[in-house]
Amino acid sequence: MPTISRKGKLTPASPIRKLVPYAEAALKKGVHIYYLNIGQPDIKTPKVALDAVKNNDVNILSYSTSNGSEAYREKLAQYYAENNIHISSDDIIVTTGASEALLFAIACITDPHDEIIIPEPFYANYTSFAIAEGVNVIPIHTGIDSQFSLPKISAFEKVINQKTKAILICNPGNPTGVVYTKEEIRQLKELALKYNLFLIADEVYREFVYDGEIHHSIMSENDMEQNAIMIDSISKRYSMCGARIGCIISKNKVFLSAIMKMAQSRLSPPTYAQIAAEAALQTPKSYFTEVVAEYTKRRNVLVKALKGIDGVTVFKPKGAFYCIVELPVKDTDHFAQWLLEDFQDQQETVMVAPASGFYSTENLGKSQIRIAYVLQQKDLLRSVIILKKGLATYTHLFPNKTLESVPSS
Amino acid sequence: MPTISRKGKLTPASPIRKLVPYAEAALKKGVHIYYLNIGQPDIKTPKVALDAVKNNDVNILSYSTSNGSEAYREKLAQYYAENNIHISSDDIIVTTGASEALLFAIACITDPHDEIIIPEPFYANYTSFAIAEGVNVIPIHTGIDSQFSLPKISAFEKVINQKTKAILICNPGNPTGVVYTKEEIRQLKELALKYNLFLIADEVYREFVYDGEIHHSIMSENDMEQNAIMIDSISKRYSMCGARIGCIISKNKVFLSAIMKMAQSRLSPPTYAQIAAEAALQTPKSYFTEVVAEYTKRRNVLVKALKGIDGVTVFKPKGAFYCIVELPVKDTDHFAQWLLEDFQDQQETVMVAPASGFYSTENLGKSQIRIAYVLQQKDLLRSVIILKKGLATYTHLFPNKTLESVPSS
């Protein structure tokens, strides 16, 4: 049998999706599952986007241009202007989700064995994209105790070397819910300029900031045109994960021309989805006000309920719709699987994402899970009750797998 | 300024799309262009597919499963069964176009500096995908004089070495229009088994075979389960290039599990497009009968007209909807650009794809162009008249750039 490649072997299974077979088995047994594991919002997609697709007048479903339809890119530039991000439609290349945008960006700026610095914990697929390009992720630790804020500049300088090509952040953060301050963004800019690095910001959760926090885009910073690469997507903004429409934005023309060649090689982003995306830009501001109010309530309910469980630590997220929760168990991979395989409370259980997949440093995050608060408040509350009961049973069944006090990572 | 990567620099601009700026300039001057350069069919997408999207009842545009919706994969397996390809829905991973399928397949079976053998000329984006994975393409020459048929097995054996991981074919062929015989497929199978190689077949033009030719899929061959990887797409079959739905099919479970991890890393293929794709499978057989009849007529009209031009050689394609045409000029890159920039006949010109981009051997194909016969017969005839007049003017203006007799490549 011919063999598969190193990257074929090394690419990790999704920590968010790898429990799916256990979930399917639970469903077959008639167990209802509350899905806290995946960032698939239950918020309705804006009607204006849905209607645009229903009323489309396509007769031949053709390719679009490789960088995405011009009409969409022009309207998108207006959207950014309203968000204090001043770019032209030529600075945008539309991609098949932020996933493709990230893969293209990393491919375009790194050679095999180069390094990218990423604050940890981070979105698990960054690891897959790095492996795909033969690149090493150098994690910079951020902790639940310091609210996942960035460490001092010296922590970065300690790991920057000739192989370092970029710093990659997710802001607002998945899985942490951190929202970086203007000072933190300026610090990263300073590093990028001083060490001639790209600064890649995954800003797909731009709209999801709470308690009056303000999101600072790297594209709003001056004097960083050659270094700044913004990654975006409509998946979360308009609850359109299945569209698969994202984009890469940069004012660095050498970078963007190279991305354009990669975009040409895969011909075009999906056409129906671009129709939806263009229409979605007409979504009234009130949509976001309502969505943010709803997520704020969900977060508050969730965090309060979680704090009521003995031995549980939780950071109250400032943005996105995830939170990292530290549990009094030694291995949440085992615990999460057990919840699906062997536990139920009144024929119900929960599916959570073990956090180890969000860390590249070995053995970190093993007591943590990520919860996506994309369910209604009553379902979140019920989920926390199940989690609490599950923890109690698990502690009883596996005393050697549980912790007396919570470790700080 | 931070620098871009080797692959960022090396990825070629699309030979099919790189002339776009000159076309745009011509359009601005009011010149009408006949597009012979791109495989975007003018055939209508089946109504059943268009209607399914118009009548969709999506309220939240969610991710699908990473390997594509189960309903779609099950119906797809039935379609293949009707085409003498017996696979199960579990052997399929739905991708964002054949482009992603090819990229994943190459990523999954090659490490940097490995080699893939491809009969030349070949689809230009194979080069981009190989560069993306750091892989070397080893071309096997096929010539217009021998109707682009495969050379003897010894020609392959001469280049096979320890770094060889796969043979990649496109059947029916883009850009040649070749349809491999059962003997040719068996010969490739023999090679794959003898040297423990993967055999990747890009079969996106399966339905487009003429004059009673029969398409032989590699998946219809026995005893090659661990070696065979089929790449497919609905882009050409249903004139749905903009859907961006393709798939990878293999019975090699180790290979497919690794592909699944890559599929998970980009979350899911586009959802609306899967609705269209699933419905498209209900397209009546008569659709293909009509389409094939139409392409046969177009091909006949085109080839006959081209043969009427002095110094032009053309292979009458047996499948797909492209043909390679050898012109009495030294550099079709220059000629194609000149047609757009400086030539017009009654305010009209043609856009063709210079063939050099379809060759990886340097200096091959420089006298050739690829014509996609995706226009109506009268437009094809008019295009050939423009091409003939253009050739006459070009010969007159640039005698040192034209050839007295046609070279054989």
C-alpha cells in the first residue's frame, strides 16, 4: 500500500469534531445532547441574505472572479469604513471562509520550518494550517488567571528569531473570549515593525464584544500597511457559517498579488454564497444590537451558573461567544467522551470541547473545556446542571482522575 | 517590509486568467471579445438544481458535516453506480471544488521534494497545487501528432524513482481532449501496483465524450483499491462552476481518514451549493444527451474551420470541451496579448489561452493555444475568422515571430 505524507499523519483531528462518533452513538441510544462544543450559532441568518438567495436570477452558475465579485468587495469596503477600517475594494480578496484565508496567508509568508507566534490557547485549526505549510507554531502563554491578556513584550522577544515570520492573533478571541486593548494591539505593532514580521489578525468576531468593550482592528493602525494582514469571515457575523465566505485584507501589494495567484489556482469562491454575503451587508444595525444583547445575557447566565459549581474556574469572556472553563478533572478528553458514552441525566447529556486541542504546549489545558454559548438561556442553564451532575458522578467513579483543587495553567 | 514565501513567489499566475487586464482594457475601448480561453460553459444549469436553491428552507445557514452532507453523498454513490463505479457514501469526501480535492489529495500523499508524474500538456493549476505542497511535477510528454495518447510503459519507468508518489491523469483531458483507452488505464494501474504508487484520476469531464467513445474510470478497475484516488466535480457536468462542489473518492481508508482531518480543518464545504448539487443529481439523462450533441456539433464546426487556416494543426478532441491548436507563431503568449491589445476586426477580437502554461517542460507548447469550445456555433465560427485574420496581420507585422512551418512538439 502506498504511504501517506507526514502532514497527512500529523494533521490533528478536530478537537471540536472528534467526539462526533460518541455523540452519534448517544443519539442512537435516544439521549438528547446539548451541543456546547461547536461555534455554530443558533441565531437566525438575516432575512435579507436568505431572501437574496431565494430570489436569485442565476441561470448559469458561473465562476466569479478569483478575488470575489467586485460588487461584493465594494460594499464590503463600505462596511469596513463604518467600522473605522479604511481600505479599498482592491485590498480585499474574497476566500472560501476564513479557513482558506488563513491557509493562503500562512502559505504566502512562510517556508517550511519557519515559525509563527500565537498566543495560547488558540483556535485549534491554526495548528492544522501550520502543519499543512510545514510551519512551527511557537505558543506564547496566556492564562485564565490573568484573563488571557497578552504577556509583556519581553515574552515575545524571547522567542523571536530569524525563523519567525509572523504573530497571529484572534481578536476577539476564540477560545478565550479575550478582547485585546488598544495598548496590546500597539505592542504587537511595535514588535511587527521592530522585527519585520507580519501581524495576522483573525477578526471574525468583530461585532461580538460586550459590556461596552471596544474592538481595535489592526487595520485601524497607521504605519503598519506592509505588515498587517486581516482575516475575516461572515460566518459568525451573520450566522452564516455554511456560506463559506471569508476574506484576506492587506495593503501590502506584494503579499496580495501572491495571494491572488493562489486564489486563481482554486478558481473562485462559491457564487451563491457571495450573493448571500453581498445582501447580508444590508442587515440593519438593530440585528447586531439584539444579537449582542442576547449573547450578553447568555454569557451572564452561563458564567454565573458555572461559578456555582465547586472547583470550577471560569473567565468571564469580553467578546466572541466562547469561554474557557477549568474543571476539577485531570483529563477533559476522557471526561468529555465519558459524558457522551456513559452519562445521562434524564436521558440528556452535554457535548463539550476538551481544551487540550487549543494548546500546542504539551499537557496544558487538560483540565479545561471550551463552552460555546450558542444555545438559548434555558438550554445553557440545563446544560450547566447536567455538567454539574456529571462532574459529581465522574468524581465518584474516577477519584484518581479528578483534582482536589484546580490547577492554574 | 517582511518578505513572502518561496511558494508565494513561485505560484504561477493562471495562464487562463492572466490576460484578464488586457481583456478589460479592450472592453473599455468598446471591443467585443469572444472568450475562447476559459472552460466556463454557456450551457444552462439544470433547472432542478436552480429551483432547489430558490426554494430552500434554510433559516440558519449552518456548517454541514466536514465530509459533506450524508444525503448528498448517498445520492452521489447512486449516480456513480449508474456510471459503473461502485463505491459507498463513506468512500466520498465532498470538497470545495475539484481544486480543493486535488490540493488535499496531493498534500495527503506527498512530502516536500517528492515527485508526481503527469502526462503533459496538463491542466495548469496542477502546477500551482504541486508548488503549494513543495512537490516536483515530472512531465511525461504526449504529442499532438500521436493524438495525446500515453507513451509506452517504459517512458514512465524511466522517470519513476524513490521520490515518485503518484501518477496524476485528467481523463477526459483538459487541455487536450484525450480520452484514455481501457488499455491505457490498465497500463497505469500496472505501474501503480508495480511501483506502489497512487494513481489519481481527475474525471470531472466524465460525461463529455464524443463519437461513441467510452470513458473508463479508474474506480471501475479491480485490485487497485489502495492505490486509486478519483477527483470529481459538478462544475462541468451540470454547468455549475460557481457552486464549488467537488469530491475525493477512494477506498483506501488510511488515505481517506487523513483527508477527513484536512476537511475538518476547513470546517465544511459550502451549504447552498450542496443543496444545488444534491438536486442536480435528479437531472434527466436527456440533459446530457443534448449537451453532448451540442458539444459534438461545436467541436466539429470548430475543428473544420481551424483546419481551413494555413499552417494550423489541430487534434480533434474525443472528450471534454477543449482543443489544443498549433499556430504558425513562435510565442502564443505574445500573440494572445496582441490579439487583445492591438487587434480587432469590426470591433471584435478573441481571447485564447496560450498553451505554454499547460507544459512544465520549458519552451514546449509555445506555438500552441487552448481553445474552449463553450460558445455557440456561430460565435465559434466568427472567432475562427477573427483568429485567421489576426494570424494574417500578425504574420505581416511580426515576420520574425512567425513560423514558416509548424513545429511538432
